[in-house]
Amino acid sequence: MIFLTRRATFSASHYYWNPAWTEEKNSQVFGRCANRSGHGHNYTLEVTVAGEVDPVTGFVVDLKWLKSVIEREVLDAWDHRNLNLDVPEFAATELAAPIPTTENLAIAAWKRLEPAVKAAAGAQLSRVRIHETPEIFAEFRGEA
């Protein structure tokens, strides 16, 4: 089995807020990230697929296809958006909506990408990694 990774970048803003908590508790836990005006990041998304190399093409998956899946499923929905306000899975109006942390972004990206990758013959989604900054990233490898 071989692992193939494609990178993409996007810019988005977010803030950390738990609607079940008071403003004081949110400020205490999340600090400046609880500012409801939000702040932005230039994120890097890494998507790794795994499979066998096709002996005819030499590919695990066609990289143009993988790029289009990443653009359609994640970048079109998240790039230049306020994650709390514009992205359904993080909608701040929902009490149960996850906070758009780097960890939750990695999980959400996986959920957006997995069906399309699964439909591709001979490939499986192996890893999604989101870099919030050069020093901070989260990685999701699917449910255990």
C-alpha cells in the first residue's frame, strides 16, 4: 500500500465560543479566541489517500481528480468564510455545533471528503491534517 498526500490552502476566520457557558467562562477558557468578532488564519489542508498503485497509470488516484474533490468538498465551502457563521457544521446558531477548533476542522474535513474518496476505485482516505499555523496542526485518521 502507498500513501499519497495533496496539500491545499484556504483562509478563514473563526472564534471559540461555547453557548452553554457564560461570557466570563468563555473568556476564561478561550482567552482572546473568544472574541466574537473572530480572527483569521491561513490554513493548510493535507489529504492523504492510500491504496495500491495502478499498474497502467502509476497512480493511486488521479491527482487532478483529488484536487477537484478537495476544492469542491472543502475549499469551496470554507475558503474566505467565517466558520462560525457561514459553514453549516459549525453554525454558531446551533447549540450542539462543534467549536471550529483545528481538531474539529480536521474531523469535519474528513466527513466531507470520505464519501468521494471512498467512491474512487482502489483508494481510501487515510489521513486529514489541518495546519492552523506552522506550529499547530491536528490530524484525523477516521474513527477507531
